[in-house]
Amino acid sequence: MQRLYYLRCVIPQARNWLLVAGLMSVVTSVSATEGDTVRPFVTANMGYDSNLFRFASDAEAQAFAGESKIPSISYQSYGAGVDVDWKQGRQQVKARVSGNKTFYSKYSDLLDYAGREINGDWKWQLGNRWSGNLSASQNRTQSAYNDTTNGVIASNVRTDNRRTFQLDYWLHTDWRARAKLSNSISNYSAISQKVRDNSTTNATVGLYRLGQSVESVGVEVSKAEGTYDTHSVSDYSEQGVRLIGTWNFSGKTGFSGHMGYVQRERPSSVVRNFSGPEWNLRVTWTPTGKSQVEAALFRDLRSNDVVGSGHEVADGIKATVALLVAPKTRLITQASHDDIGYKGDSRSDKLTNLSISASYEAWRGGDISAGWQHSSRSSTDTTAEFDSNSLFVSANLRF
């Protein structure tokens, strides 16, 4: 199946720069300070992508979009919202309510959409032994363009709802037990993609020991159930056990991550089952107070939309370098590479991403960011290959 990904990015256009400048001139007179209980904010973004739909070739662009060559697309996105951070004694409540509107230079009747983010988190503590979290969120954004029915591309807005309850109990000064229950529900707007509407429930219990140089080490056991509203053959159950830890090797170097074993079963399709190890191992090095390097080695079990598969196993590496090049200017570079295998399907991919971005605190409570990203995928399925470059510029202000 052709996988056409939506990816936000930005390009400077004359009229867009004027819009951002006008917005900044209105809001820069308003100051903000950390610790405020209620903090409104506004955002403005501009983007450009040389291959937004992730076409493999000009011929594919002609077949699915009626374009003689792969089209490049730019966009504008504007948003506003409010953050809440309220603390009373041992209780703390954080929340965000925001909305945004995105406009595209092409296919506006298909791509333009209104997004939103609503979330709340209550961190609570009762006495000296009991604590936990209660959270809920909803996020609405443009999703992957997988609908190629009748040779056309269709808009596919995804709405994710998530609820989580976490309970911690201190058995001893150095020992903590945890129980966590979460539920996530995803819905898609495209009629042909309603088959992907799903609900996942995950329960985890863990025991951890806290220390000094070895800040924490523990074991977790998890159980997950995934159900699909109209496509029960994709239903699955998953069990896993995981060893996690954080080690402060020195004042400049730290290690963290987890290693575990996962077993995923689909009652309707034995060939799509998975049983094997998974891990995410990270090292962080801070050579100076103005620089940080982080590297990660991972194996992830991920859900996907490939017909006959339903999930993928990705082995990869990722590196990030962050530099504070000036008191108000930060530079970040990232590189990642994933080798992806599709369970139940012979397809395999290699996905590479390179990016560089910079942010500047132009005024109190706000900043301007800009960056470039290159993405490419090679695959045994030649229709899934792509190559793209993107640019972005964004401005935001917190009152």
C-alpha cells in the first residue's frame, strides 16, 4: 500500500513574513514570567515540503494527483491557546487548551484543516507513601494519506483520545511499586480509513529501587489489548516484561533505557504474530554547560497500515547534538536511521532522517525557530520509496 505521510515544514514567503511581523508587533508588548498560573500563547508557522505526499516518482504523482511531476507544497499555520499550571501543597494540575488552522498553497479544499489539543494532568500525593497521576488528552491533526481509492488522495484527519491513571506506593525509602492503566482511542475522518478506528488498553505493574549513582533500576510487566471497530482480524493481545534503569555514570555522562521481551498475538492470523526482544538504550554526554550529545540504539514494535502486516519491527539508531551558541540562541542537529521489517509481509525498508534547526529567544516569553530536514526511504516495495526536503520557520509567544 502506498504510504503518503503528512509532514509539517516551512518556507519564507514575502506575504507570510509580513503576517508574522504584524503578529509579533501586536504581542511583543505583553510580557510573561515563569510560574504564572494561566498563560495564553499564540503561534505562527510557515512551511515548505518538496514531496509532501511522499511520491516515489513523477509517474506516481501523475496517477494519484494528476501532476506531471512531484509537487512541492507550502503552508501557513496559526494557533492560539492557554496553559494552566496550578499547585496547591502536594497537588499540581497542568492543562492546555489550544486550536490551530492550517492553510496549504495547493489542494486547499483537501488539505486545509482545523486542529486542536486539549489535555489535563493531575499529579497528586497523599501522605508520605501514596502518589500518582490522572491525565486525559485529545489531539486532532492531519494523519497519513493512505486513501488511494479510485486513484485519488483523500483528507484523513485523525483524532486521538487518551486517558491514564498511575498509582505509586513507596514500600521503603529506596523502594517504589507502581500500577498504571491507560486507554487510547483513535478515529479517522476518511470513510475508507474507518477500518483503522481502534482502541488500546494497557496495564503495567512495576517495582523499582532508587539509589544514587544508579538512580533507579526496576522491572515492569505489561498486558495490552487492541481492538478495531470494524476490522476484528486486526485485534491483538500483547504481553511484555521489561528491565529499566537510569545510571549517572559521572557528572557529564549518563545512561538510561530499557530492555525487554514482547509477545504479540493475533487470533485471526498466526503468521502476523511476533515474539522477541525489544530495547531502547540511551547515553547522554554533557561536555560543557553549553553543549549536549545524546545517542540511542533501539528496537521498537510499531503498529502500521500495511496490508497483510499490521505491525513492524524497527531496529535503529538516533543521535542528537544541542549547542547553546549564544545566550539566547540554540542549535540542534539530529540524524536517525531505521531498518524496518514488516511482520507477515516480505517488505523491508530503510528510513533515514537528517535535520538541523535553530531557535532564538527574540523577546521575553517567545522565540523564533527555523530549520531544514531531509528524509528518504528505500524499500523492497518500490512504490513506497521517497525522497524529500523540507524547511520551516515558526514564531511563538507566551503571555
